[in-house]
Amino acid sequence: MAYPLTALGLLARHRALRVTVRAEGRDHVFTTHQVYVANGGFPAARPITADADADDRLLVAYPVGGASRRGPPRETARNAAAGHRRTLGDEPFLAVRQLWLETDRPARVEVDGEPYGETPVRIGPDPDALRLMAPADSPDR
């Protein structure tokens, strides 16, 4: 319960951001309080989409809610409940190899809940940076 309570407390005084995500020659602009960028299909132990995969070398970026403060809790609940029925082709997901993220004012960036810096930031996966042991019949992409 600590995470949701902390998030609600911070959200009460947070102003929405104008976010630009540049990826693969296109700009994606939206207003939101938070943007998730995930490498894999299960941030916070819930599936983002049915087809997101930690081994596909793609990042999945998506805003959580819009300009309203009610949006992030509603979208978080929706994502948790319906993630397994959605695909990377659905709005608002953006599946790319790397991206540049900037905001209308500097915003804190966290990686796995730890402070990392501020926007603007370039984000990209580091393929094969982590060695894993898995059954011999596991797919290796």
C-alpha cells in the first residue's frame, strides 16, 4: 500500500507535463503526469500487453493518464486489469528500439524506483547485458 499512497500524495500537488517522445523519425506529443518506459512485459508484476516481451529488444513507452489528476490512478488500474488483453499496436503504446524523451520543464527520471536524473533523456536497451540461466528449450532472440 505504500506505493499507491505515496503516488496519490505526490499527485495531489503535481502539474501535468507536456511530453515529447522522439523515436524512429517521429514525434509523439501528449500531456500527462507520468510516462512509463519498460523493457519487458511485466513492470510491477503485471503484463503491459499480451505481446510485450523482455527478449524482443524493444522498449514500450506509454503515458499514464492525461492532464487530469484522476487519469493516472484510473489508467494504472485499467492497465493492471486489462494488460493481458491489449497489444503493442493499441493506443497509447509505442514499441521502439530507442527513444528521446523531453518535457516542457525538467522532470525527474527514475529507473526501477531509483533516482536517475532529469529530462531530457535518451533511453535504449543494452542487449545481452544481463546473463541468465534458463532451460535449454527457452527461446533466445
